[in-house]
Amino acid sequence: MSRMQDYMELEDSVLDAAESAAYHDTVKTRIRAISHLFDAIGEHVSRSRFHDKPTVTAVLVRRAAERYVETRREVHAYVGAVA
């Protein structure tokens, strides 16, 4: 598998996990979930074949944070609309 395919699979997995973290019930569990995700990104990238590991890690963490925030906004909008 190419590095690009590796990256695409990793990014899909990261984005799914970030979205899942946004649905946890309490702030404490959401923070714990996103923290574990960030740790897992660092560990996975450090064991990968990527040449520029710091950049790949930074991009994945940024994308995960963006997805998390986007999903939380959608949850708040839905809850506000239902209430």
C-alpha cells in the first residue's frame, strides 16, 4: 500500500473517531476521548512510513479538531431546534 493510501485510511479513521468523540454525553468523556485520539494519532504516525511525521501529525490533529468542533456545532443546533 502506498503512503498516500495509508494516509487516506488513517485520515478517515481519525475523522470518524473525532466525530464519535463529539457525541459523548459529558464534557469530561468528550475531552478524554479527543485526548486519547490525539495520543493515538501521534503513536500511529511515529510508527508509520511517512517522511515528514511532524507535519502529518499536525495536519491530522488539526483535521480531527475541526471535525470535532463541526460535529459539536451540529449537535447544539439540533438540540436547540428540538427544544
